Amino acid sequence: MTARVLVVDDIPANVKLLEAKLGAEYFDVVTAGSGPEALSIIEKEKPDIVLLDVMMPGMDGFEVCRRIKTNPLLSHIPVVMVTALDQVSDRVQGLQAGADDFLTKPVNDIALFARVRSLVRIKTMVDELRLRQATGESMGLVDGGMSVLDEAIARGRILIVEDREQSAQRMAETLGQAHDIEIVPQTVEAVVRAKGGDFDLVISSLSLDKQDGLRFCATLRSLDATRQTPILAIVDEGDLKRLVRALDIGVNDYLMRPVERHELVARVNTQLRRKRFTDKLKHSLQLSLEMAITDQLTGLFNRRYMSRHLGTLIGDSTATGKPVSFLIMDIDYFKQVNDTYGHDVGDEVLREFANRVSANVRGIDLACRYGGEEFVVVMPDTDMNFAYMVAERLRQAVADAPFHISTEPGQLPVTISIGVTCSEGTNDTAEGLLKRADKALYRAKRDGRNRVVADAA
């Protein structure tokens, strides 16, 4: 996997060295000699990952990282701090600034390349979500402006997979006040718990006794329920081979033994913050999809979705010979409701009518707001007689009980007119079905309203 890498260091020799190493691995390398220059390049070039020195004059790496991570347009870009600083406090400070990792010079080439590829894979997934988010924003369906550091460290559910009892207890004590912790020493049980536990993070030792920690991590990545669950691996110091393999499998982050408490907390917070950010993107995407196909006032599907769905059903009906029925409904004298009581009350009537429609159709039926006060119900595998019976039940459900409204007189009698039709066979089309139902609706209104009329195909 190749990627565009921004190398930031004020010492030209360091820049040249990293540039040569990364170039030999077929990475596209961009360089900067200072913090301000790096921020300018990031905004223009949008690199896939930033390798950032800490000790730079003027603006140090911590401040550069903080500015990247607080910018909603840039915060998804992974940042790896590469520095001679080797104190735990330095690593913690970098992680708190939003860094995704903190590598100490001299950096092992194999570990560096594995880490870069691992973070780029994660970014690729986030990029796809952000692209869909941008589409939703452009359509006015969702709000943007999220950044990783905006996410609060809410209480999370963490599964610790560790067969060294003392080590597991120390981690649980460190994290237990802020999070809900479960400890499982056996990987077989841990897989079952992880599949059904809805965990926000899994912390797993890679050096389990008579168990394969790498296989456990690979299993989590292969299951739908846990594929996106962050994994923080615990690696024995110097076990580079196992670490590189873990990153290739899809582990999100790692800690070397002995585990330092402050670094554990910082790395856990980083993973939880990133998960909240990703979850919000996914929720935003789901919301934009729902808004694109549903009517916001009533919660029913909209005309666009109904047209596509009806076309698909008619195609299936042509192939299988099973009938498709179609109801189109219009609220009688709805304009008078708006003129007399105002559009707010009109909206109340529309919402209540939608609720009554939903309560009186089957789960397989598709109820939609067609436009204004017109609604439709698409009924797959349904003949005319059954569709007419449902339409009559709907008419009675509306007419028999007045609608509650928020102004005097407090309730309002409402009636509806319904046109019903059914597919005719192999030569039918969605347009033909709509036209026949509309004609039946027109006859229902012409003949006095508050009635159901079936199209006599």
C-alpha cells in the first residue's frame, strides 16, 4: 500500500534520510522544515500521514499536532511523532496533543513502515466515510465540522484479554474509574464476549501462554460484529516480528511491556476518541441516507424512494406473475384545514394521518408521502380484493376517530378518499399503475369523497 507522506523536521539530514527510506518503499514523500510550513502544506496537499519531529524552533511538534487535530478538515490525518525524546511524559504529551503514535529515534525501519501502512489503512476507511459525509453536507442533509479532538472521552466498555493476572489487574485498576472493564484470560471466551458485548476497545496481550494472541486479533478482524472494534495490543519489549505482524493484521495501536500507566491511559483515550469520531461519521451517513429517502414531516418514505421501489416490484411481478397493488389517498378538504387553523395544525394532521396509515398496513407494505396531502401505499404480492379491504380499513380508521389538534376546538374530523388499482400482468408499468390509481382517486373525490374506489382494469 502506497501513500503520500509528509516528513516534518528542521534538520535537513533527518529529512533526507527519511525521504530516502520511504521513497525506497514506494511512498510519495513531501517535506517541510518547520511547523508553519508543515501546516501550509497539509492544507494544500492533504497528505495521508504526517511524520512529525517534536523539537523544532518557533512552533514545536506538539503545537503542530494540536492544530492539525483541532481542524475539522485535517483532524482525520494520522500524525506520528518521530523524535529523540524518549521519556514516558513526552509520549503522553504527544498522545494528548492528538498524535496517533510516538516513535523514538533511531526508528527501526520495519516498525516505521508497518506503522505507516497500518495508519494509512485506517485513514482510507475514514476518508470514505468523510466523502459520503461531504455529500450529505452538500445536500443540506447533515452538519459538518467534526474533529477528532472534539470528541469527549466518554465512559467506554473495554475488554482486556490477558492471562497474566497481575498485569490484567493493574490495567483494570488504572482504567476502572473512567471505564467499564471486563477481563477474560482465554481467547475462545474472549471472541464470544467480543461478538456480543458491544465493546469500545479490546486490549489484548500478544504473548499469551499456550494461546495465539495474533490469531485472536485476526479473528476479531474477520468477524462482522468486531471488524471495526479498535484493538490495543500489548507486546513484549523487543518482539518486533510479532508487532509488525499485528499491525499488518489490523491492530490499531500497541504498548510495550512493562506497561506504563499514564501511557496506557493516553493510548486508550486516543483510541476511544477516534472511535467516537468514526461512529459519528457513520451515524451521520446513516442519517443522510434516511433523510434522502424519507419525508421529514411524517417519517414515511418519500416520492423518490417510492418510485424506485415500485419500479423494482413491477419488474419482479412481471417475472413471477405475483400481483402488486397500489393505493393513493388524499385528505379531503385539506386546504380548508390550513386556511382555517394554520399550517402548524395542518402539519399535525399530516403527522397523525401518517401514523394511522402505518398502523393499518402490513410490514411488507410501503407507505409513502407522495406530496402535499397525498399518500400512497405499495402492496407487493397483493390482489385487488385484499388491497380494497385494506383501503376500506384505512378509510374507517381515519373517519371513525377525530384528530387531536393543539388549538381550539381540540379535535378535528378528517376523512380521506382512496383510489385502488392492481398490476395487470406482463405488460404493466409503474407509470401505468400510478395513472390508473390516480383516476380511481379522482372518481372517489368526484363522487362525494370519504370513499374507496377501485380501478376497473
